[in-house]
Amino acid sequence: MNILKAVDIPPNPNDPNYIAQQNVHLVAEVSKTQPYVGEGIYVEYKLYVSENISVKDFSVTETPQYNGFWNQDININTFTN
């Protein structure tokens, strides 16, 4: 086991300058933050990857399971450079 030193947490992790320095950035966008009981919402995940990172293949390996919730993968065939 290798113990590494702690990672510094930036004062504002949403700072665009900080985000630009990272190689990978994941954003989750929720359609409605305060839905009523039984109302459908969707969560869209966006993965931003630096040009310094080589991505050859990507796919969802496991769909999260949420107790009492229904989920569905919606395939969107867009890949933007």
C-alpha cells in the first residue's frame, strides 16, 4: 500500500481557470432540483476530456441502481472534439 499526500482542495472548484487545468471534468445536470413526488426528472452526464488525454473507446460499464427509481440509458450518438 502506498500512502500519498493529501490533495489540495481548491477554494472554488467551479472556477473556470481551475477546471481548465484538469484533464478530466464530469458534470451532472439535473432537469429539476425540486420535483414533486412521482414527477419524472432526468440527469445528463457530460464528460469533458482534455486534448492531452487519448480516449480510444468509451462505454457505460454499469448502470447505477436506485431503490424505488426507474432508470433508462438514452443513447446519443454525438462525440464532439
